[in-house]
Amino acid sequence: MCAIFGITGEKEASNLAYLGLHSLQHRGQEGAGIVTTDGKEVYAHKRQGLVGDVFAPTDLAALKGQAAIGHTRYSTAGGNTAAGLQPLLMKSSLGWLSIAHNGNLVNATKLAAELEQEGAIFQSNSDTEVILHLLARSREKDPEKALVAALKRVEGAYSLLVMNHEKLIAIRDPHGFRPLVMGTLRGAPVFASETCAFDLIGAQYIREVQPGEMIVVPLSNPAAFRSLSPFAETPRKRCVFEYIYFARPDSLLYGERVHEMRKQLGRVLAEEQPALGASVVVPVPDSGVPAAIGFSQASGIPFDVGIIRSHYVGRTFIEPQQSIRDFGVKLKLSPVRSVVEGKDVVIVDDSLVRGTTSRKLIQHLRDAGARKVHVRISAPPSTHSCFYGIDTPTRSELLASHMSVEEISRSIGADSLGYISREGLLKAASRAAGEGFCDACFSGDYPTPLN
């Protein structure tokens, strides 16, 4: 999972791109980059680290021009290396091109092998670089046609921003796996993975970039953008896990406020998996809070803040090493003894993947005096790996792939464990945003062949 941001027609394009990336930091913490152009030259700066550490004021001042694309890195393909940082830059017969990608191509390995046989030299293991090589080998002289031809050869998830000295192109794969939204700032288009980026810079949200849509923005006249539909119509398969966990609560996603959707999932969870006898609902902060509010509303069990999260520790789900995850749980979550002591507690979380965090947290709650600990999860059991841009563990690491709910409950030390059903999840999501979601991580029903 990564974040992309693009802006046109702004004298302070680099500064606004920086702010946009800052608001999207939750989507990638391993590195960040910005590429700008003044219509003649191209300027770039990218480095490993958080957005606030990557860009000093002098770095932003050196990124000249009125158009910019930016990226925050969360490695799914290619690993956490400096070579994989984006936006990527290429110079070929098409001129220079820069590309920022959110998603994951399922046939990247196959295509890379074919390209290497043709003489291509790769600088990284990033699947995004495959797109650049396909562009470089295109016989099309127009960047738009070359991009479409290249993307017709790839399979999987991509929301892309592509820029040269003349235009910025926003494009979303035909399934619409990963989100991409369009807004306007002082009459010029802006693009982002989530609407929270628009809120920070004062841009007005217009709409989603539709699955399979390509929007072409001329840098000389950004208001004269064009919308194209170059791909065959394909069933929508928007990532439902964005609703559950990844998107920021204040974003508008697939037409619904994420915070409200998560509360609704909590209400459905309470109806499907009541915690009889519990005396307090406690969220696992931060992403479990809205679902816990909904669970409390539907069940009538009082809500309270019984776990305090340290905001100086990264999100354990996307830390790349197990040793960091184990140590991070101890640093990150601390029970409030006055809330849980002597009580039957129901804790509500958004997901249970490996069980490492839940197991340690339950023990912490018991140490703080909780009499019973019931666990409720506002996602179905995670049984399959994601190949479309979320770096979930291998299937063997997913508890639900080889353990029953009762076995998982015993494994993590809970008094009871309940998940929202797949049917309940999809019903709630479809009621808000219409049909067409990918839930392969829960069902194993992958929308594309896995090459």
C-alpha cells in the first residue's frame, strides 16, 4: 500500500505536494519522493524515511515548477530499498517521464523476465519499473497511447500518476482495486489516494477517478483536462479492506465517510456476535475506535477508553520485521486499570492477522485486573494473502488459514472471539457504496489470475 498525490497549476506545487503526502503518511512510512516540472526541466527529491524527515525547506525550494507528483512508500513488491523509492524517472524516445504507483502487479515477475530476455536492465525489484520498461519499448510516439499499450499488458492493481513536461495523467486500473480521487484547487485538478489530502490543502473534492478511467491534464492549461476510457469494461473490485483498516477515518472513500462505515461495521458485529455479560466496550486504538463506538451503540454496553496508545510507535501491522512487531506491542498499547479492573471487557479491533498483538494485549488487560476479555473483530477471518497492494503475511502466517475460531480464541487467550461475517461486511459496504468489492483476503476469490 502506498500513497500518491498530484497537483497542477500551482506556483507552490512542491509545498502543496509535501502537505498532501504528509496527510497520506498512514499509507506508507518507508520513504517519500516528489518530482516537479516547470515545463522545461524536471526536478526530483526522494529518500527513505517519513515525509517530515525526507523534505527540508531547502529541498522543497529546489523542486521548482507548477506541477508535481508525489509518493509515500510502503513496500509490497521490491522490498524496502532506496532503489524502489518513487516517483520513478525515465528518459527515452518519449522524452522524460515520471511515474508514481499505488498497487501491485500480479504478473510483474513474468513480464520482467520477458523484458530481461529482450535486454532490459532493472535497477530495482519494483513492479512499477516494469511499467517504465514497457513504456520505453513502446512503438507509440504519443505518451498517452504508449501508456495505454503498456497497461494493457499488466494485470493487477494500479492507481497511477504519470507526468512529463507537457501533461499529467491520472489512471486507475479497470477493476478499481486501489482508490484514487480527483479534486480542484483554484480551478486546476489535483489527485490523491484519499480525500484527506484535499482537506489539508483546501482543495475541493470532485469525484473518484473511475475504474479504467484516464484523465489527461495539460500543464499549460490544467482546466482543459480530458477524460478517456481506454480499457474494456471490467467488473469493479474495490478493496474492502480500505474501509476496514487502511483509509484514514476522515476520508471519503467510495462515496462513504470511512468513520461512519466503520461504526456501521461495529453495529453489524454487535448484532452477529454479541458479548453477553460484558460490562464495558474498549476499542483497540486507533483504527478500532469507530467500530467499538458502533458496537456499543448497537449492544447498549457502555463505551470507554480502556487502552491508551503511544503515538510515538509506528503501526504494527505494516512494520516489516516480526521482532519489531513483538517489541512494538509492549511499547504501543497500555491498559487503563481503572476502566478494566474487575470487569468483563469486550475489546473491538479491526483485524486479527497473526494474533501477536491480540495475544500480548489480552495478557496486559488481565494483568491490569480484567476479569474476562472477549474479542470482537470488525473484519472476517483473514484466510488468504493479498496480491493487490496490501502486504499481508504469507498464508501460513495467517491464523485463520489453518485454525478455527475456537482454536484462535484459545491461542490468543481470549474468553471468546467473534468476527463479523463476510456477508455482513459486504452488505454494509454495498449499501453505502454499491456493488463491486474485492474481499480475496477473506474469501480466496481472486479477481485476476495470479501469475
